[in-house]
Amino acid sequence: MRSIVVREFGAPEVMQVETVADLTPSASQVLVRVRAVGVNPVDTYIRSGVYAAKPPLPYTPGNDGAGEVLAVGADVTGFRAGDRVYIAGDNLAGPRTGLCAEQALCQPTQLHRLPDHVSFQQGAAIGVPYATAYYSLFRRAQARPAETVLVHGASGGVGIAAVELARAHGMFVIGTASTENGRQAVLEHGAHVVVDHSDPGYLDAIMKATGGKGVDVVLEMAAHINLDKDLTVLAKYGRIVIIGSRGRVEIDPRGTMGKEGSILGMLLFNVTPPELAATHAALVAGLENRTLRPVVGQEFSLDDAPKAHAAVLAPGALGKIVIVP
């Protein structure tokens, strides 16, 4: 089979396509024909060698994916050849091969049913983005119906997921995006109000949309740019969840005091296996009833994986970037 193999950490070009042996599942594993692989910013940090948790070399990248079950081990129940699945979650359940390949070996708990109306490319957009959005909203921020949620950077994979989840749970949703196409997508996926965060007056627009009250929850994808500004639009007892940051930032802590506001970090790798199981049960239900509709922005081949890693860090993202083996 064809597979990306990384033999040294570095620039995107360290990802090379090689022909390697086909895989065979053990008694406890499931063999999946990978049809699409999601690309996340964290994948680029791991590949470059700057991420705290680095895999042993050589390794095959890719944590989110979707495909069809090819074979199941003798001890596996609940799956059979031909099942459509997306791959995500519980890395504590046991080893799993990287997904930027034509085949992958997975633990059953890492597989989730993919409804027939959801494409493999959309399935590859679920794992990290939707689980991150769900955990940030409902575990870290404890967001509730009737609250106002600001999704900062709402046109990306996590942003679209957060907009859909918040709207489905009865929240008033404000999204930001810097491109016209991005803003239109955010509206189509459930935001009540969308503003251009490159507009100097966007903070005033957010306050106007809330009637001057401010927002109860902020989901922040670029804290190194926006965190201090977020404090100015936070409502009393508001919560900011930091999902992404690429550097240091200076803030005025007084912005939290009178409002008793909270700044919360999150990292999906901290989620326990039972929490992940509950999260993906909710996500599968949302896919089945068509509440959740992942957006695929760009597709790349295995050979063009370096371009996919460059694209995922580019500004103005729209939906999910996927690699199709």
C-alpha cells in the first residue's frame, strides 16, 4: 500500500510517500481502508518537531479519517467488513497506525458509525474539530441554552462545528470570519450574526448584537491576537475558552475582575475515554439527524500532503482540509 512516512522532523517536505506492506489486524484490531484524512494544525506541529509529545521516528501522520472496514480481528464485535466509519478519539485504548495511508489498524473504540449520507471527506472532518468544539462548549465553558456564544474564527473546521452545536442547543450564536465566503458559510451553518474580525469596528458590532450585555462564552482560535479584545466584550460571569494560540499575548487582567470572568484552556488529549465516548455518541446522533454538516474546504492527494500542511496554517480557512489516499 501507499503511505506517507516521516523519517525526520522538519518542514512539510519531510513527508514522503512510500510503498509499504499491507496491514493485517490482530485479534483485537480492525483494518480500515482509509478514504479521507483530516489535516489539523497540531499535525503540523508534530511533524515539525516542536510539539511536546513527539512520536518515535519513523511515523505516519494523520489522526482523523474515514473509510470502510476491510477486516476485523477474531475478538472484535460490533463491526464487520463493509461498514462505513470515521476514525477518531481514544488513543489510550491502544496503538493505532497513522491515517495518511491507504490502510490503517484501529481499536474498535476509535471507530464511529458514518451515516450513508455523510461523505468520507466529511467524515474525516469530524474527529478533532467536532470533539474540540463539543468539549469546549459543554465541558469547559458549561454553555447553556439562551446564552450568547461568540465563535472567533468561525469559518474553520472547529468554528463551523461550534456554530452548529451551539445553535442546535438553543444558544444565540455570533461568528467571525475575514472573508465573504467564510461569513456566508457561517450564516448557512447556524450563526445568528456574523462579523468581519478584520473590520476595526467589529467589537462594537458584537456589543450591538448583544444589546450591550456582552457575550457569555467566547471560543477563541487565535488567543495570541484576540484574548485582550475578548475581555472587552465579555458579559458578567463570562467564560473564554482558548482553543488555539500561536504565541504570547499581553492582557489587562482587570478585564476579568468586575465581570468575574474566566479564561479557560483546553486540550483534547486531556479528555478521558468515557468523555470521548459520550462526545462521539452525541456527534453521531447529530450527523444522523443532519444537524451537523461538516464543510470540506480543500482536498489534496497523498503526494500533495506538504501543500495540505501549508494550507491548514494559512489565514482565511474555510472548513476542513483533507487528504485523499
